[in-house]
Amino acid sequence: MYTQLSPAVTAAPACPPIRRARSLVTALCGLALAWTSLAATDASAAKRTHDIVAADYFSLAHVAQVAVSPDGAHVAWAELRWSKDHARRNVDLWVVNTRTKATRRLTFARSADLYPTWSADSQWLYFLSNRERAKSSAPWDGSRQIWRVRPDGSGLMPVTRVKGGVEKFVLSGDSRAVVYATGKKHVAKGPHKSLRSKYGKLTYGRGVAKLTHLWRLDLATWRTRRLTRKADRYVRSFDLSPDQTRVVAVTVPTRRLIDNEGWSKIAVFDVAKRTWTELKDDLWRKDAPSPYGWLTSPVFAPDGEQIAFRVDFDGYPGEVIVAGLRGTEQGATWKLPRGPKGAEITLSGHASWRPGASGARSELCVKAIHNARHGLYCWPKVRGGKQGAMRLVTARKSGNLSAFHLSRNGKDAALVLSDLTHPPDVFTAPIKGGRRYKRLTKVNPQVDTWKLPQISHVSWKSKDGTRVHGVLELPHDYKKGVGPLPTVIEIHGGPTSATALELRFWIYGRTLFASRGWALLSPNYRGSTGYGDRFLVELIGHKNDRDVADILAGVDHLVAQGIADPKKLAVMGWSNGGYLTNCLITTTTRFKAASSGAGVFDTAMQWMIEDTPGHVINYNQGLPWTSGAAMQKSSPLYNVGKVKTPTLIHVGQHDPRVPVQHSRGLFRALNQYLNVPTELVVYPGEGHGLTTFNHREAKMAWDIAWFDRWVLGKGKAKSSAAQSGAKGSAASATRGGER
């Protein structure tokens, strides 16, 4: 799977006195107070006078991981913000009062404070944090530990002090205990165990693994008990039953170098017996369209008799699966039917049981996408495979849903919603009885003054007659008939994903290029989610074929509409979008410039070196020695001799998903053998996405400069620095910035 939250009346605590050494925290606190004040202003009075520039990206805060308190008085969220003197975004916890809309920042450390979880009495907020002090041991050594804080910001304290840290945790329903997972290095038995132990700092393909222990911490006595007898598997995610007698988990035999090969299991741990029992997996392995499904987010029903979990596939529709653990459905597993009447949806998030609704009243909710909008959908009466019809809870006009959390009484939901005028903010809405939305936050009030792009959902026909859709962005002041615009085609990753209909400013082109006078089209080509199962699976066996045809038809559509200037076209993408950029420049010379990010160059090599080889197997319907012709056809490598497009190449130095070798190979072909203008920018220390301020800043700066030069013709006479005429000189980004 290639991938790449009405004005609030707010209040915040006074900033505590902080020594000069912690001036960043002081500044952030002051900034928070300023933004708190701004949030109280009336957006209707704001005038859109600000021309958006690349630097504005770093003013945006991002809302994630929303959680409503059991008493319904507060909603908490994790908020990501940039600071130029801190390489990566800081993640802090905030709360908002659901009645007064007063907001409060709870944490101020330079750390990632994640997974907010309320205690049953709403008096504590538990979370994971990697706080650090110089020359300190746990919980201040930078390892992830469980912490807690009160909703008024007081009482901050570490809950665990585990050497090596805590990987994940679940708070018991009565909040009297917390169950958490820790990792342990394990050297397998065998003839070479002594060598693996002696040279333990080396990386091995097998025989050395990370395994999991589960622990229970009593929050009254503060005594810890290890639940697992031995570490015999790695636990990816887990949930605790309401009666605390069982744990359901996604497990794998080991966490090894080459991962995600479809070998994960759903297993139930009996706390009293200290034994694991694995569920029969034919439904999502042997009898599924692919055996390489990704299992995620197992969760117990409120009565503890059923569990639900998600399975996602590269190239095929994902499913919600329910399994009976007790009662009349014990041992049974079944898939929930997808799609309310008239809608062709694709599941896009974890499943959550509606609290308080058990037995025949049980209800299960999930995030799903339809026509470029993510929404909340629920199945009623989930029992014995005879559940009711799936229904849409959130209205399409409410915006695009990125996260949700159901209240303990099961009547309301906290939602993180964006629309065409604002990035994600916190809302609440009832699950039943109408769609009344209450906006609780305005996290990015500065956006009210921005000259926003005109954003619309558009469609066209591909060459075989298939209706294809996408998201079009036009400049703020664009008027029909004013003349064709320079146009960039921005391609999403996945490909089992989609571009959503929302305001999104990110480092891969959206908002940025429209603000610079360009048109931007982000095609939801075949293989994208939200347009039905058939549209999704039609890419199987047809990569570098139907997807390319869909995108080029979209370009033709914009040209025919008088929007796109056929002489000023560019293409860009990251991950699968980078791969498709590579495919397009080997197919046509109509693009004047390209920006390829973390893109596959050779499909067979991708199977050999990436961390999710099942992706390649699914789309090419076999392995390199059984589907060699298909892999060659889907690879840009074998047509690279046709490339004439000046190409900028980005990649993370330690990318496990689309390793750097692809980008180096593309650069070698274009620069050394074909004499095509090209640059290779390798971001040190980065994985599949760019995480630091300077790297994201560099990415945007390079894209702007490259397209300005090769599409708009700016600076050609002054400098040839952007053209790598000196063979073999790969550029490396040394300055150190996705939702």
C-alpha cells in the first residue's frame, strides 16, 4: 500500500514561567494564547486579502486523534504544529469544553503526545509521550511512556517508567488498570544462535526479531504484573475485553526485516490461562481475493461477545469482519455488507462499536469514502451475520471526515471535519435523530484571510469510455474564459486511496500551485477508492495502462475546457504518484517538467526490496518468475529511453516502501545515458515521507523552482544550475518538512 479537523469562544491557561533554556515552549504558549484570541473573532467579518505562499504551510496546525470524555463535557485531540527551531512538528494535547467552546492546551513539552484516552470518570486523560531530558532515565529518556493529565491541565505525571518504553496501551473500562505492550529482542534457536548473539549489532534477515510482552498495571496499588508467560509473537495492535479477561490482538510470528507479507493473525489471549488462541483465517486469507490483507484495529463489542476488525488489500476492497467469541455465534466469522442503497463506498478507517448498544441493539461504525468525501457510516443490529443495512451518519455537505470518536452514552460523536474553506476542526453531532453539527474549534483562524483556491469535484471519460473523477483546484480569482493556465497534474499515492474534496495545503502541490496562478488536477484514476468495487479492481493487471490512460484523458479534458495550457503542463506525485509520474514521462513528451517523489522504477526490483511485496504480487497477479512479462510492462524502466521531460527526483534516504535504489536508477538513466535535464534530491534520515521542517521546505522550493524554469521559462538565460549537464553529480538535500 503506497501512501504517502462557528468561531469558538475560547480560553487558555496562563503560560507558566519558564527559564530561558525553554524559550521555545514560552513562545509556543504565547502563540497558543494569540491563536486562542484569534479563534474568538467572527470569520464572517474577515476579508480574504492574503495571497498564500509556501511559508504559510508551516503556520497550519493539524488536528488528529479526537476523544470525547465519558461525561460529554470535553473533547480532547492531538494537535501537530511546526516551529522552525524544532526539526519536526510537535504534538500536544488540547481539550475543548463542549458547552462553552473554551479550549485549553494541556501539554507543552517538546515531544509527541499521542493517543488521548479518557478515564471512566472523565478526571484524567491518559496518553503516550516520548519526553526527554539530558542524561535521564525513564520516563525522561525519550522512550515512549504512558502519562496522564487532568482536563484543567494540572496533575501531569508519568504512569509508567519502563526501560525501553511502551509500544501501545489500553485503559480498562473501569479505569482501574492499564494493559500495555513492550518489545523484547529475541534470538531464535538454531545452529547460528551464538553468532547472531555475538554480533548483535548487525541486521539479520531472519533469526533475530522483536517480540511482545503484555503487562497489567493496577492504578490503585501501582503494582505491575506480566500477563504473557513468554514472548512468542509480535503484537501490532490490541484491545481489552470489557470484563478484562481477554485480549484480542493482531499478531505476527516475529517482526522481521521484510514485513507485511500477509502472515498476521487475529489471536485472543486468555488472561487467566495465559494462552493465545488464533482465529481461523480462511475468510480473510484463503477465501479472500488476495492472501496479503492488512489486518488492523481489533475491538471488542460492549458485551464482549463479538469482536470486529478491518482488513485492507492492495487493489481490492477492504472489509469489516466480525467474529463471535461467546454465545450462539461463538466461532463464526462474517463480513459486513458494504454500501447503503445507491452508494458505492470504500472503507477507509477503523471500526468502532457504538457504546451501550449490545446484543440485538449492537451497532458498528466506520469511516468510508464515496465520491471523494469521507463520512461516518454505521450498521445496526450487528448480530449473527444478520445486521441491518449500512447507513450514512454524516451529511455529505458537512465536509470531509478524517477522524471520529463515539461518546460513552452512544448518542453523539466527536468528529474531525474539513471542508472547502477550512482545514480539519473538531465538531460534535448526534448519531441519530438529525444531522445537527456543532463546531467546537477554529484551530487555524489565519485561513479566514487567505485567498483560497476554487475547489471542485470534476469528471471526464477515459479512452475506453470509463467515467473518471478528480479534484480540480483553480486560482482564487479565476474566471471562466480568461484563458488557459499553466497546469500541474498532482497524482495521489496508494493507489488504493483517493484525493478528497477538501481544502488541503500540503507539500505535494495542493493549494500551493493554485495560489501561484496554476490549475491543479488531482485525478482519482482507476484503482482509487470511493467509486465502487469495479472501478477499484479494474487496475489489477493493468498498472501503467488504465491509470495512465485515465490521467491523460483528464489532461485532454482540461485542455478542451480551455483551462489547461497544452504548452505549459507539469506532473508530480509521491509514492504511487511518483511511480505514475515515471510512467507518464515514459509514455508522452507533453509534460514540460516532472517532479517524481519516491517512485517505483522497476516493478520486479520493487518486489525484491520493498517492505510490502504483496502489493506487487496483487497488481501483477504473480511473482517475478511467474508474471515477468506483466512486471516488465508495468515498469517505467523499459521505456525510459523515450523520456525527454526535465525531471526532478525526490526520495528519503531510508525509505523502506519505495527504496532509494529506484530513484538512483531513474537518475542514472536520465542523467548519465539520456542527457535529460534532471536532479536527484536525497533527504538524509527520511523514510517514505518527509518529516522535518527543512526537508518539507526544500521539497516545495525545489518543485517551484523546477516548474518555474522548465514550464514557465523563468531564469533559463541566467543559469543552467538546474540542468545536470555534469554527468554523475547527484544532488543531496542537506538542509533540514504530511499531514
